[in-house]
Amino acid sequence: KAGVTQTPRYLIKTRGQQVTLSCSPISGHRSVSWYQQTPGQGLQFLFEYFSETQRNKGNFPGRFSGRQFSNSRSEMNVSTLELGDSALYLCASSPGTSGGTGELFFGEGSRLTVL
Amino acid sequence: AQSVAQPEDQVNVAEGNPLTVKCTYSVSGNPYLFWYVQYPNRGLQFLLKYITGDNLVKGSYGFEAEFNKSQTSFHLKKPSALVSDSALYFCAVRDWALTGGGNKLTFGTGTQLKVEL
């Protein structure tokens, strides 16, 4: 079974631009979560999507948004990029049912550098 | 709110020696606890989890973890460390304070494990 796939793996943007990151979950998984990882703040939860609906959201400004498609693939978008948005963005999938144990399966991440 | 703490930023151990990476938790209700490992510029890989049952949980790559309810701890252990175990280790807890039955994990700050020859 294929794992979680994130694209692109690396990208460089300049301040003020926007970026879209993509995540394809494990087949059959309906929940996709996004995390931001930085050396200073560690792993921070951005949001979770389940069956095309945002189920939970972290404490990030409105510049960070996401969506999920009917095939469970997800995208996240960051508009008006700031230097502080430079980070590794991790996508994780899970079956998503409330009876599950909460284990997440992570992709390799998208490394965003903002200049 | 659920939280986990990893008191050590870095742990150094000689190859062949036992290793312990510490984690303490704070939760309301029954804890679902996890350990993940991250190699440089890679995503997180699942090692093991505690949901219920035996306090000693065995996971991938020879790792195990001991759940201690009275000490609210979930320390990661391995009897004999390898140089290839050198990586960043994260403890995590499932956050039950969510609406809609979400699957959010709250992570610790991570512990860098360095295994030397």
C-alpha cells in the first residue's frame, strides 16, 4: 500500500507570494491533517480535514487555508508569505473514524523557504 | 488540554548500551500515547503506541515503551542502542478535547538521540 505522498518536496518563494502544497493520503484514509514544523516552535497543528470538511483548526492566521477533495487528497495554501512561514509542512493521514486509535501516518514533508 | 513534556533536548549514549528517552504526559481521561522518530529532512515515522492493556509496549526497530500511570510517564527504551538509531524522537498524545471526533496529536518538543561508537 502506498504511503502518504506530498508534493513538492522543496520549494523557494519570496515574501508576499502564495504557495499551494499537495497531499495524497493512504488509500482508504479519509482524514488528512497538516502540521508545521520549525526549529523554534516545533510541531504545530494547522488543521484537519475529514470527508471534505474541516474538522479541527489550530491557531494560525487566516493566511493559512486548506481543502480536501472527494478523493481525500488535500491541499493547503499560504497566502502573502512571510519569512516566518519558512518551515517543513507535514501532512498526515488516518482512517479518521472516531473509533480509531488516533495513529497518524506522515508524509515526507514539503520544505518551504521564504526569501 | 492534553500535553506531553520531553525534559531532555538531547540524549547521548554509546552503541551497545541501553537507551531511555523520557516523556511525561498530562491528560484528562485515558491517554492514547505515541512515539515517533524523525530522520533529517524526513517525515515522522510511527514507532509504537499505548492505548490500553500491558504497560510495556513493544514497537518497531527493537524499541519499547513503558507506561506508568502513577508517574504519568511514557519513556521510550531500547536494550542496546545502534548508531543508526540517532535521530529526533517525539512523544505525542491524542487530543480528546476536540469536536467532531478529530485525530489531532499534540507533540512534545522532541529529543535528539545521538548514539556514538
